[in-house]
Amino acid sequence: MRLMDYKLFSKDEKLQYLNSQKMTTGIPYFGGKSKIGKYIYNTIFNMAVTMNDNGDKPKIFIDAFTGGGKIGLSMPDGWFDTIVMNDLDYGVYCYYVCCQENYRLLLDTINYLVDNMSETMLKKCIDIREDKSLDKYMCGAMTYLACALSYNNTIGAEYRPTMGESNEKQELDKVRARANRTVTGVAKQFKSRNYIIENLDYYELIKKYTGKSWVDTEGNVYEPIAENSTVCINTLFYFDPPYYSETLSLGKNAPYTHTFSTYDTKKMTDILANTPELNYFIKSDYDPKDTIRTAEYELKNNDKLSDNLKNFYKSRLTEPLKSEMLSIFDSIEDERKGFQKICVGGFDKGAIKLDGDTSIGNEYIWTKGLPTDYNSLEKYV
């Protein structure tokens, strides 16, 4: 469907179209957008309409932290000429490259590993899946299975086939069948659209696609691609970095190979705020202000907190961390400079776990390029 057709839809037609969009997953990856995906897509669609209204016809969509691939793989036909899927994780990168180049060989490699799988074998896959001296099909297959066979799709968690009522063979057969459907589906999507797979740090990715010199993961320096220096105003970046530990349960890092610290989060915020060539972007994250509010409230009102939680909350309120957390996203919330912060809802994967199983917290997106009154406009989800 063309962008202009969507723009002319009524509210009900837009909602129907949004709900009809099938979300495709490339890897069963921890932290997927199953709950807020439609909120993200609603914003992407509205951003694309805004770009078009501004005379900046959408050409390139960039998923800077691809992971499981749900956002990049689910872009509707006809909205962007090119979709870039980037991930610094070499195993994730290999998986998508192999889906694009020879998905049958990737499936053969996955099947070989499944035939020889055990808890010990999975640990080996996890340990060496980013080894660049290995064949890329082996790296991609190991990465897929490292996610699919770890509890909660969290790499390095308990070996899933030993859990529940299913025996190991039954569980492995299910994983094999799912891999066949998933890899085939991703390959079909790649064949039907113009996809570029990248393996860059996000700030080098920004340079490459905003007409600046950039450096790849091997340290090679490249000059900007000439075309990109002229079409960066037609590019929409989507950033979904790992949530940093100060907003997560008891200050633990998000379970990714390449995690984000407070320093990394602040660095990224500064880059987004001070790169004028980034005309249009959407960034997902938790708001640390929620963490501070929760800590203050719970310490004052909940006399049943465990010692661990008390200490965790108190540490969040200690200076200079408290001030840093309260101000970390200020530079991309200044609406006078085109930035906005939008709450897309509260979700149970949440920012902080209280005693028991309850998690609380809100998911937000920070944007640049939307109309200044976007927060007051009616949304479709």
C-alpha cells in the first residue's frame, strides 16, 4: 500500500490497517516488541506521513539495534525504498546475512547442530558464536539456537529442553520446525524487498547514513557514501538500545552480549541531540525519572520491602546518580528543537521489580521530526 493511500484513510481505516499488519520475527530474541510493536508502528507510520508532508519522501528506514528483527522485518511494502538492519552482535549479523544469501545452507547448519545438541553443546555455541574465524553460517546458526534453546530466549539462561513436561527430543524437534518456518519467512521477506544488513556500532551507522566518514568493526575507515550525503533528510532511524542497569531490576544489566551502561546511554543521548543531520528518529527506552519516583514512593510507603530492594532504591537516590538519571534525556526532550517524549504505555517487563512478581514502569519513545502538537493528536492505538 502506498503512503498517500494511508494518509487519506479515515481513522477507522487506519486502525484496521495497523491491526492487520503481520509482525515477523527473525530470531526468538529477548526483549522483542510483542507488546508495544503496534505503538511503535503507529509512530513510524505517522513519522513517514510527516516526512512526506515536509517534502522529504521516506526512502531509507534504519533499524539500528535489530536483535530479533521484528521492527525491520515488519515494515509494510511501499513505505521505504530500502530497509537497513544493523546489529553490533556479530552472530546476529551473520544470521541475517545468511538468511539473505543462502537460507537453505543456514537451515542445514541449524539442523546439523540440532542433531548434535545437548546442554554442553549449547554452552559451546554461546561461547563461540561471535568468533569471526568461524564460517558465518555456523555463527548465524549458533546464534539462532543460543536464543531458541535458552530459557525465555535469553542467551546464557537455563537450557530450555530440560524444563517443563516435554522431553529433550520433543523440544528439539519443535525448535527445528520453528527454525524452518522462521528462516524461510525471513529469506522470503529479504527477497521481496531491498534490505541492507550492517554490523556497525550505532554511531558509525549514523555517520555512514548521514554522509560522514565511518569506521567498520575491523577499524577500517571509509569515506561517506555520496548518495547518502544528499538523502539523509529522507532517512528515518529507529533506535532500540539495551536498557541500562539503573532502570532495571536491582540494577542488573540487560541480558545482551553488548549491554549499555549509564555512560553509554548518556553518550547516545548526546549524539542524538547534537547530530543535526538526524532529521527524523525514534528512540525506545525506559525513563529513569520513573525509577526515581518509584524509589522515593516505595521507601516512604512500603514497609515490607526486602533489604535488597531497600538498598537498591536508596542507591538510586544517591547523588550524583540521582541527578544524572533525572537529566539524562533532557537534551532530547526540548520541543523547541523538534524533540518530543511520548509514553506508549506501562508493561509488565517493567523498569523495577517489587517483592514478588510484579514489575512496574513505562515504556517511552523519544522522537525528532514529528509535528510539534503530536502528543495532543489522537493516536490509533
